[in-house]
Amino acid sequence: MRGGPLRRWRWLHEWSSLACTLFLLILCATGLPLIFADEIEGTPDHAPAPVTASLDQIVVQHGTDPSFVRVASDEGRVYLGERRGGRPLLFDGRTGEPTNAGAAKPPGVVDILLALHGELLAGLLGRLFIAIVGLTALISIISGVVVYAPFASDRPFGDIRKSRGRPLAWLDRHNVAGIAIAAWLTVVAVTGFMNAIEKPLFTLWRAQIGGFLPKIAAGGKAIGPDQALSSARAAAPDMLFETVIFPGPAPGIAGYYLVWGEGTRPLTSRLTAPVAVNAANGAAVGNGALPMPWYLRALDVSRPLHFGDYGGLPLKMIWALLDLVAILVLGSGLYLWAARRRRRRSPDRVGLSDQTHMSEAAE
Amino acid sequence: MSRRAQSSLLAVWGWPLSLAMLTLLGLISALIGGAGIWRWLSWISLALPLPVIALRFRNSRKRRPDHARSRPS
């Protein structure tokens, strides 16, 4: 490929990259420590006591308009979220007493990094913006792979022309590093996009599942979260349930508790699904968990593939190094753009773009 | 496709495609495996692009004469 189409791909690569590079640098910089979120937050030095406290009692005593309770077995704690938003309240899993003197857990460094990385501190709008950044990054990666072919056609893989000026050497480095991690970059961009549109996906799913569930009168809430949880456990004994969403508007569904759980085998442990429990009589709908649409399954798989936290500490370190290579590709791309601009302005010198076009013309 | 076009296709895409396949293999094997051989497979195959990049970068320090390249430009 040469001439017009190639010029158009180059143009696409240049401008799609320019549009998202600054944000991608922020995402790479905040994502790097987030890979080690578990290590930063620390794990309890002893196994926590199993959660035995009554969820009903916690909700009755401390909830005003609860949206969810979560049994965090790995922490030995219970979280209570309110519909008005804000950070969830914490309770001791054994006694049901509030920890932190009944106040919400103050946001830690990981929470702040997540708010920066996931929504640029701008809430839902920030999430959608990041989704657009992810798509732009994908365009930049694809166009980068396309323009790699004519670049690489007349030299061995990874040949770096050190003796012909700094920009040309950095063009070669940008290309070899970029193409070597292109698959990883693509996966991280796509899964990052999926995570960013998580909320719209769930809104879509709730609208679909609302039509699927038998209609029952809203507001007839006779059972508490404890019974909803045990109904779900009885309906799907091979799953691990932690989160009970109260009936009502988002994130819930009118008339039903949604009890979210996950599989317990290696292959299913990342696949989440809820059991819908009739809030009036405690009966679970259907056999076990609700069937999940493909886009929520894709979201389940997207989480580990984006965070890199699913293969032990070595995988996290590899993820961090790949992230550093991504920063190198972004930084060198920015440098190359600036160097080309500078040379275009002083036409008396043979510029980088002229040199790359010269090697192309020799074909 | 002529033999020459085939060999140049391989020359351009051989390395990138192998590294991409290794990356995908690594990502999937870590998803499959709770422990053991799958994890090792994922670590090795996902990490491989890193030494490849490092080696190429390092080789550039050795001043490679320009005429080593096949085509005049």
C-alpha cells in the first residue's frame, strides 16, 4: 500500500493518536499503581471471622433508604449502601456493629486513583468521555498497525537506525515497541471501553429483565435481605452470593430483590449473575440465577482482562511493564509528531517525513 | 500470490503476528487456570514481548552501518 490510501491511514493514525494521547497518558499513569491495588490496600493478616450478623437488623437499625447490602466474606464485614449515593457504611460481620464509628470508610488512595482512572473525577460524564477515549485509542492502534506494514517492508524486524538522527531512531523504536504490544494494547483498550460503559449496559439489561420477570405489585416488601440471601443460596447452591440489591429503582428492579453471585469454579468464578427473589413472598424466580445476556458476560470477562489482577503477582508485574512500554510508545509518538512539525516549518532541512517517504518511494 | 510477495509478507508480519498470538495465549491461559501450568504459560507468553523489545532497543546501541540494509533509498 502506498500513495493516497497510505496517506489517509497516516493521517488517521496521527490525529486519532493526538486526540487521545494526553488522556491515555493519564490513564497509564493512574492505571500503573491500580494494578497493585490489593497490595496497596493490604490484606488482613489473619483470616476474617465468617459473616454471621443479621443483615435485616443492620438495615433496620442503620438504613434509611437502602439500595444494597454486601457480605464481604474476605474482609469479615458488611457494607450498606444508600440510594441517595455516597460511600457505603461499614459493619462488623460478626456483631453487626458499625465500624468506623458508623461513618463511611474515608476514601483511600486507591479510591481516588479509581475515580481519576475510571471517570476523570467527573462522574458518569467522565465515564462516557473515557469510553470515547478508549474508542479513539482503538482507532489509533488499528491505523498504527496498518501503517506499520509499509514501514517494515524494507527492513528486518526491530531494526533501529541509530546513526541517522534522533527522530528516525525514535520512529523505529516507536514502531517496534508499538507493534510488539499491539495485541495487549488492543485488549486493554477494548476491555477499558467495556468497563466504561458498564452503567449503560446495566440500564439496558434492567429494562430487558424487567419485561422478562412476572409483574408483581411494587412496594409489597415483606421479606428482608436475610431471607432473600437464603432463598438465592437455596436456588443456586453452586454459586457464591455476596450482594443483595433492594427492590426499587436503579440499581434494583421493582418488586424483586436481586441477589448477585458468582460461580465457584476457576472458569466460572468471574461470571456473575443474580437470582431474582420475590420481595413479597421470598420465592426465587425460575431455576437458579437469571440468564445473562452476552454483553454482561463480555463485561465480566473484561474486568480481569483490563486490570491484569487475575494471575498472581508475576502477572501484575508483567502488566506494569507492558503499561510502561505503552507510556514509551505514547511519549515517543508525541515526540515524533513534534519533531515532524518542527521540520516541516524549516524546509531547508531534510525532514523525518521526507525520509520515511523516500524509503517508501524506493519500492 | 507470488513467492516473493509471500516471503515479504512473512518478513513483515512474522514477528508481530507471533507476539500477538503469544499475548492472546497468555491472556486466555491465565483466565482458564487457577494455578499451576496455565499460570506459568500465561506469565511466559505474556512477558515475551518485553525481552524482544529490550533486545531490539539494545542492539540499536551498536552502531549498525547503514549499508547493511538491503535497499538503497
